[in-house]
Amino acid sequence: MTDIANLNIDYNRPVKVADGIYWIGFYDKESGLHCNPYLIIEEGEAVVIDGGSRPDFPTVMMKVLQTGINPSSIKALMYQHYDPDLCGSIPNFEDIIDRDDLVIISEKTNNVFIRHYFVSSKLLSIDDLNYSFKFASGRELQFIKTPYAHSAGSFVTFDKKTGVLFTSDLFGSYALEWNLFLKLGKECKTCSDYYNCPDKKSYCPLPDIINFHKKIMPSEDIIKWAMEKIAQIPFTMIAPQHGSIIYSPEDIVLVCEKLVSLKGVGIDGILAEGPDCVLGDINCLKERLSEK
């Protein structure tokens, strides 16, 4: 079986990830935050997941065109949270798609913020759609809530046809060294020293994945809760909005184990530095205000 991580990938063109699924992102060699918009094409219909920022839009739309579809075939734009690196290009998509029945799909909490991107299309909530979207062919995308990972309205999207799970910021990474497909070595399962690789590789992607989650996710419990929800989904591939696609079963298990056991995430990392000091500052504030 061909190892897709070893293929010679042309990042100037759309990259086929699975049946009807294309990566249409921008590989910016100067940036550590690589955004991964995805296009799903099914019998003449298309949807875009996490379409990307406004500056990246020309590259993203060029790749949409390179797949051979007409932009007017895109019937829905899906956003798994409301950050500008996902949603900034919404007006650009709307202008070029130019169809009155185009819909924007997200979670209702996200839609409160998404509407501020000069949105003119109808906003739909995954709650109102009963957490499912179907193409005319019957191909189905399922939406699973993962609240606060990292926004209140965060969710993941599961393509039942291919087993691809689009995870937004979960499983993401921030790194100057980047490949679309993640490939870990056998030694990674037991290695505890990320900076002295037993396989003599010059770069290990695990620290960047770990540090990304420590900075982006609010707490350890939120990651654990999200991972428990994800574990119930029969996925075969993880396609995050940042970082690399994880396709090997062994690598998926390893990264999941790393994230579930992660310490010092978000507020937990801050409190570990000294919660007593925080409470002390509040008591000082109370005393100061009571003196007035």
C-alpha cells in the first residue's frame, strides 16, 4: 500500500485527501500557522469546510477552480468555529459563488459572531439541521459538538462515506516545518525526548502539536471531554484546520494518547504557577476598594 506521506505533493494545486475531498489551502513557507480549508465534491455539488482567511482567498479559490468545478456548484460554507482564519473570506466566497440559496452552516453560538463578517447568505445552525447535512446523492456529513475546544460553539464534522473527520483546531499544530500528511516513526511510541530523536530525524512534530493545544485549548478537562466524544466516531482519518492530516491508525492512537494525558493546558497551566497568588490579589483588591 502506498504511503501517502512519501508522495511528491504539489502544494500549488489541490491535494486529494479521500474520495471527493480536497485540501485547498495555502502553503506559506514563512508562516507557522498553516490553515487547511477543505472542499468536498459529490456528483456536481460541493461544500467548503473552514474556508480560510481573506489574504489566503485567491490561492484557495484558484485551487477550487483547479479541481474542475464551477464555484456556483458550492451550495454550503461550513465553519466549525468563528475565528478569522476560517471565516475571513466569507464575503469573497459569496461574491464568486453568486447563488441566492447559498447557506452558511455553523453552531448557533458561532453564528452570533459569524454574522459580523459582512455575511449576506442565510445562516443555519447545526442544531436546526439535526446535526446532519446530506448531498442530493445521500452522502452525509455528521456534526458532533466539542464545546470550548476551543470556542463555545466548536464542533467536528464526520464524512460517513470516507471516514474522514474534520476536527478544526483539535489535533492542530503551529510549526515552521510542515507537511500535509503526518508520519511518525515507530520509535515515537516510546520516546520521551522529543529533541533527541532515536531515529536521528532533525525534526519531531509532537512538541508543536502539544504546545499548540496547551496555548489554544482552555483546559485539560475540555480536551479530555472532546476526545471522549471523538472516540465514539468510526473515523479513519483526522483532517484538522491547522497542522497536518493524520492518517495512520498507529499515529492517530499515539496523538490521542498524548492529548488525553496533556497537563498544563490553558488555565490549568496558569493556575499551576500559583493559584494562591491569584486569590491573594483578589483579597488585596477587596481591601483596597473597601477603603474608599
